[in-house]
Amino acid sequence: MTAMTCSGGGTVPAARTMPPSGLPRWVDVAASVTGLVLLSPVLVAAAVVIKIDSPGPVLFTQERVGRDGRIFELVKLRNFRSEIGEAMALSGCATIADIDRSLIT
């Protein structure tokens, strides 16, 4: 930890900061890992349904801008046919994958 300098010339020891949730980092990581392990069968089943339902890759990747302008890559299960854009899928286009039509309604 580094000390902070006060306007009066003195120093104040830096406080340890907690994540916004108020829980230690290891609790966040443990909960995330547990959630992924418990949901992995559902995610695998969804990937299989996507692959059977429509041609193309199962995962959709996109660059997004995060905190402090840092660019990161978002990866999610594809929910539209690969030969069209996401904008067309969201506009009610007839080429939405059949499984997605049932999820939307």
C-alpha cells in the first residue's frame, strides 16, 4: 500500500479497498467458478441446439468498449443465423433461427 499526501503536507496511509459488492475478491471468483460449473450442462445443451438448428459457428464475438475506454472481446452464444447481421435478426427478419423465435415469443 502506498501513502497518500494530504494538502497540509502530512501523509495518510492508503486504505484497502473492497470491491463494490463489499465481498473479498476470492468470494467473487469462487461464486463465478461455481456458477460456471453448475451451468455448464445447460450451456453445452444450448450450443448443441444452436449447431443443429442453423449452420455457422456457435459462438458470436464482438469488440466492446469497457471501463476507461479499454477494448475487450465479448463472447456469447450466437442467437441469429450467421449469414445475416445481428441488426437484421433483431428487426424481426424472417431468417431468425427457429430456436430463437421460440425464445423471443
